[in-house]
Amino acid sequence: MLSPSLKTKLALLEGIPTLPLLVRKLLHTIEQDKFIVSDLEKIICQDPAISSRLLRVANSSFFGFSGKVGTLNRALMLLGTNFVKALALSMSIIDTLSHDQSIRKHEWHDYWLHSFACGWVAQRLIQHGLFSDVSDEAFLSGLLHDLGKPVLWVYEAHTYQAVREKIRSDDLSTHDAEIAVLGVHHGHVGGELAGHWKFPPDIHAAILEHHESEPTMSAARLIKVADSVVHNTWSDNRYEKRDGKPLHAVVEVFSIRPRILENVGRELRLWGNEIHELSGSLPRIVR
């Protein structure tokens, strides 16, 4: 079961870092109807490490701009303000939680690999005409949907090893193993933190509800479908054991045409190498 120390931290949010100023400013821009590129550039450039990583991302083969993006302003112009804002926001939030050096580098890479793939699939589902009411924050919701995992890795590190063993020994999905060992899964934990940090409702719901059988909010339904596509169609996904639920389960619950999910899954596999490369640019620089 969940340790008393983590129960206390989740109840009182003691020991959980406060959001850095960069994140608070970026969250504020989400609530604004209009902002200009220079405003966003001024916020992001306050963190040179994140600015550097964004430039590495912009120059990855995924975007086809290799070696052509030398400034943050150009990255914003080429990639789009919403995309850059989402990457900067998610990197800064995860950096806030990733102070524990016991978490291995490959775990962070796999975390980002799955998160980016989920955000990418969420965007593709939007482009296919699904869940259009949450299009503005689809990518960011995908990037942050597993926020509860690094919280558990850092603050429940000793107990979480039992979760990994449970996955292997009992052939369970990650969130089922978390419930069996901890009494909660990473969606619950991430939802508590997202509420504490006053995330926008759509993103909060995507984090909290993406493992629920029938999420109440559209953003959570979108991310549940995107998560299922990634787990069930991408053979290179090593992030966690697949949840074992075939795609027809989400097709039936959300009345989605199977061909759409098949097409998006095929596109994800085609972009697999580029997504691997890009995800290698997202973990923070270890000095």
C-alpha cells in the first residue's frame, strides 16, 4: 500500500516543489486568447537549458529543419507557438520533479518517448476530426498525461520497485500493478498534483482520468484513446507493459471508426525512428 509519507505529501502537498516562475507564466498564456511570438520568447528564454533543448528538438529530423534553426525566435516561427509552449511547459514541469538522480537515464528517455508519441497521436486524432473541442491543448495533454509516474518514481522510489516486480510476475499492466501495490495509480497521483498546481481543467482531467473506463471530460477521452493507440500499435514502445486492451475496446466505448485508429497507428510506426530521435532531446541535460 501507499506509504504513510507519500499519503501525507499528497494530502498536504508537502515536499512537492512549487512550480517555477517559467511554468506559471506559460500556464497564464494558455488562458489568454491572444499573445504574440515575442511575448512567448521572452518567457522561455529565461531558462537557457530549456531554450537549448528546444533548439535541439527543432533541429531534429522529425521536423526536417536539421541545422537550420539557430534561434528560439526561429523555432517559434517554424514550429508554432502552441507546440513550443507545450514542450517548454512540460520540460520545465518534469525537470521540477526529476531531481532524484537514482532514476536511470533510459527511464526518462522512455517516459518522454511515450509522452511525445501520445501527444503526437492526440494531435493526429484531432486532425481526423475527433475530439475537436479540446484541440488547443491536445498535444500538451498527451505530453503530461503520465505526470504521476515521476512523482511515484521520486517520492515512492523504494516501494515502486515492487510495482515493477508485480508487472513482471503477475503479467499486469502498469496502472493495475500500481493499484495492487500502492492502492492508487499514477493517474490519481498526477491528478492530485495537477489540481494543486491549478492546471487548466482539460489538462487536469487528461492526467487524472486517462485510465478510467469512461472518462467524463473530452480531453481525458482523447488521451485515453491516444494512449491506447500508442500501447497497442507501436511495437517499439518499451515504456511500460501494454495495457492488453485491444483497440476495439475504445472503438466501442467512444464510437470511433476503426480505420481512423488503424491509420494513425500506421503513421506512428512510420515516424517511429524520428520520434525516438526527438525524444532523446527532451530529457534534461545532466551535468
